[in-house]
Amino acid sequence: MSRDLLIELGTEELPPKALASLSAALTDEFVRQLDEAGLNHGAVERFAAPRRLALLVRDLDEKQADRDIERQGPAVQAAFDSDGNPTKAAQGFAASLGLTVDQLGRQDTGKGERLVAQITEQGKSAAELIPAFFTQSIQKLPIPKRMRWGKRKVQFVRPAHWLVALFGDEVIPFELLDLQSGRTSYGHRFHAPGAIELASASEYAQRIENDGHVLADFDRRKAMIKEQTLAAGKEAGGVAQINPDLLNEVTALVEWPEALMGSFDDDFLRVPQEALISAMEEHQKYFSVLDNDGKLMPRFITISNIQSKDPQQVIHGNEKVIRPRLADAAFFYDNDCKRTLAQHAEGLTNVVFQQQLGTVAEKCERIGGLAAVIAENIGGDVDNAKLAGKLSKADLNSEMVGEFDTMQGIMGFYLAQREGQPKEVANALYEQYLPRFAGDTLPQSKTGMAVSLADKIDTLVGIFGIGQKPSGTKDPYALRRATLGVLRIIIEHELALDLRELLDKAAEQLGERIDTAQVDDAFEFIKGRYRAIYQEQGIATPVILSVLAIDDACRKPLDFDRRVKAVAAFQQRDEAQALAAANKRVSNILAKLETAPAEEIDGALLEDEAEKTLTNMVVAAFEQTYELLEAGDYASVLEMLAQLREPVDTFFDTVMVMAEDEAVRNNRLALLAFLRDLFLNVADISLLQE
């Protein structure tokens, strides 16, 4: 037999940014315990609204199934005395299970014979187990800080006011957070504040919605808000901007959503739209509206938690609230426009970037110097790159960024445009922070690429140079993210840059501030990010390791990318495993040598037909692959080397490498060294061996 189970905990308004995660954690932990207890069930629905966390388990077993279990007791040697009479150990074991000694069996465990008992464990009723399961689920919620309320000693994220626990149409009685479970829930704080008596678990969602004016299903409420917001934006002649984080937060703030369109003065549109959008989203939880050209319209969409009889009054109230917020943004912007970027930058001499690495002004000088080097290497404008680097952090000293930290770079872009700086310089001030996260867009201008790379590399070398490299989950300077950004920019824009040279240049600029020996550690850290990038793309670890083994490849990210993709394709060929095994064998042979093999192969010492054939093919391959390697066409190189499988196999089948004649032996070792070098021009193929 099975029934639907409903448990709902009613509270004061829960933290909106944590509501969805609290609901998911509660449901996951509760279901885990049901499954572990062997209680079968159907679909599980979770509900999360500002004042409630609830879950509905469909078709939950009323009782656990009985289980046949085996219990091991004491060793037979200890269970009976010399006369064969049961000892206290045997008697105690049998008594603990409600059995007599003669009802016990014996089993050879491999470490001696022991007494065993076969018993049937009676399943418990679901109603008996559920209180403990739900209590534990509540206790294990990821709540950083719990609170007490009134004179109660219990703690929770917010004061709790009611508890519903229905199994079918019956209440499961238990106490939690000083609340006694029952069948009484409550609706919307304003539309339906009275009690709602639930007859059964299955009617919960419908009753709460119809009688309580509460859309308890988080995902349904979220979809409705999105639909209403997009419709309101369309009606205004634009497109509503749905920030996913804001959508989740607003969904957690309302029980009965209604989208309302408000407006603000056109004069505010002189302010950078990113600042206006930030003010509306962060402070008021409003959605902005853009026109078809991507320009901000003097409109906003607010999600009301009530269905007002006079919506215009609600709209008017929101318009009154947003006006001073936008006025503040306009005030800060107007003040900032009274000074040039260079004047803003002057104040950075008093702002410390990192105590050992100096001020932000000094960092900007280093960024400019390194950006100029990068720009020269990628065909960019050296002067623009140097200027953009020096001005890159100037807007940190602006009032706008002081109020809206999300305006870093953006404010610099607008100020640069306003004062007539070159377009590439203005763009670079915005692009320096790209990519901000995995999958984010990259800088598109060469000046932007140069400044972004220079900023990230300077930080990487500086922080490693003072011995504060990331460890475990600690990465206060976001060096992992910065390094992934560096690799993405270089690879995806196909920039022919040597990272090791850039690290050394950054270290040179930092001078005595750092321990330059730590640059090696920074380079090793970059190698680890290569592995993360390509594993995420689904490339096999041995393929990545085979290229990581080539130091020159690690220096040049674009070259590394080409090698990895070529080796990944090569690995799929039939010849790959045989050649990998052969390379492994060659590596092992050469590793045992006390001196390096000869640098030339003496044709006169070639005796066996197999070694003559292999020698001719290896020599020809060196000549044919030279231009391909110069062009970075590693796929074609490996395709050509795949033809060596048969002559390599034949060589090892018929030729004794370690011949008695020392000259012949050394000549064959030289051939193997040439063969290995041929493959090492691309990757260490021996690491592909399964």
C-alpha cells in the first residue's frame, strides 16, 4: 500500500538568494533517507515560496519490506568450552537476537569459523520513520547562521510558525522547532492570511493556489514571472532583460507575482546604461527594457507580490523609489566627467594593489609595458596598448565605480570615449576584464587582448613571486580563472605568443619585489590549466599528458592546441597503440644508457633488411615533416608517421638491438633515438599506451 506524503514548514520570509538551494538541499536529503530505508515512492515535488518550504512525495510505501539479514557472532572457538558447552559469549549473542544457541549456525569466514544467525528484520512503518528523516533534513540544511526568536531555544534560518505533515489524509504527529505538526497551512500574507485546513496531501498545491493565493511551485512561479516580464517589455515596444540571478531572486521574493511597468525621466539616459541597470537590479529588483538597438528605454518592470485593485498606485510608489537611486547615479557620473582619466589615475598612487607588489598605479605602469610587448608580437598598436595599460585602472578612483563595483572597466570605457581617446583604447578599458567567467566573450580588439593578457600575467607572476600561489580551494586572486582566460585568448584568437617569454618579461618588470625563481612554479601552474581546459572538452588524459611532456609546446598555447587536437585524432587510428607501445619500448631502452646515442646513423653498419628499411623511412620522414612542423601541421605529421607502424613492428620482431658487436649496437641505438625524436617533434606518443 502507498500514499502521498506532504510536509510543509511555514516561516517568516526566507533569504531570497538562498531559497532555491535550501529547497533543493531539503528535498535531496529527505529523499536520500527514504531510498536508504528502502521505502519505494513515485515522483517527488518540491515547493519553495518566501514563507514556506515543502515537499510532496507521491505513492510512498506505507511500510518498509521485511529484510532477511545475517548477523555474525563470536568465533566458534570462543563460543564453546572444552566440553562443548556454550560460553557466555555464545549465550549473549543468541539472547541479543531473541534466539537460543541451538538456533545459531556456523560459517567459515576465511579467518576461522564463527557463529551466525539468519533473522528476519521487521520493516518499520513510514509514519514511524518520517519525523526523524525530516528533522535530520532540516538540521543538515546549508545555513551559515541560524537565529533564535522569542524565548525559544530552537534555531533556524528564520522564525518558524507552522508545520504540516500529512500521509494521505492522516497527520503524522511529531514536533519540530517547537511546532506540533498538523494539517493547517496558511496562504498569502495579504490576500489570504487565514488558516487553510488540508484534507489530504495530494490537494496541497491546488488548495494553496486557489484558496491561499500562493504559487508554491518555485519553477512554475519563475516561468510565470519570466513570461509576464517579457510580455510587458514587448508591450512597451522593447525587450525586457532577464538577468538569471535576478529572476531567481525575484521568484524567491513573491508568492503571487504580477508584472507592472513603470517609467523614469528621459534625462537619466545620459548616464551609462550599465549603471542605471545595475541600480535598478541591485537596489530595487527591477527588470530593465532595451530597444531594438540595445539602448536602455526609460522603463522598468517590477514584480508585485499583490494583485492590486489600483495598480497605478503601486507603479507610482515604485517610480518614486527609483528616482533618487537614478539621481545618485547621475550625480556620480556628472562628477566623474569633470576629470580626465589621467586625473582619475593620479589617485591610484595612494591605493595599494598588494603590499609587496606596490600600488595600483605601479601595476598600471607594468601592464602598459607588458601590453606594449604583446601588441608588438600580435601586430597591434604599441602606443595604444601602452596608453590603455596605464589608464586601465583609472576608473577605480571614480565615484561611479565606488558606488557600483560592476562598473569597473565600463566607466573607463565611457570616460575614454567622452574625452576623445582612440577607439581601441576605450574598447581595451572595457575588454581588459574579459573573460570574466567560463564561456564569457573574449576581447576583440588587439589592444584589448594585449591589456587583458598583460593584466592577468602580471598578477600571476607577482602573486607566485611573493609565495602566495593558490592551494586547495584557496585562490584569493582568482589565478585559476585568470590563467584560463589567458589560454583562451591566445588559443581562440590564434596568437603566436610564447607564454614563458611573457612570464619572464613580467618578472623583469617586477624586479626585486619578487623571487624570480618562482616563475618556474607559475609556468607549472599554467601547465595544470592546460589539463583542465582539454579535459573539459572531453579529450583523453593520456593525450593531454603526451603533449604536456613537450616543454616547447607548453610555452606556446596555440601550438599546444594544435598538437593536442592532432594527437587526439591520431589516437583513434589503428596504428596508434602499436606505435605507442613501440615508443614506450624505445624510451625504456634509451633510458638505461649511460651515454647518449650517436648523433648519426652509419649506413655501412646496417646489416638486417628490416633496419635498413626503417632507417630509410625515418630519414625520409625527417625531411618530409620539416615544412609541416614549421607550419604547425601536426595532424599531417602524425598521419605520415602512422606509416611507420609496419617497419617498426618488423624491426623489433627481427632485429636484436643490443647486438654483441658494439658498433652495430650503437648504430641501432642511434636509429632508435632518431625514431623517438621524430615522434617527440609532436608529442610523447609512448604515453598513449593503454
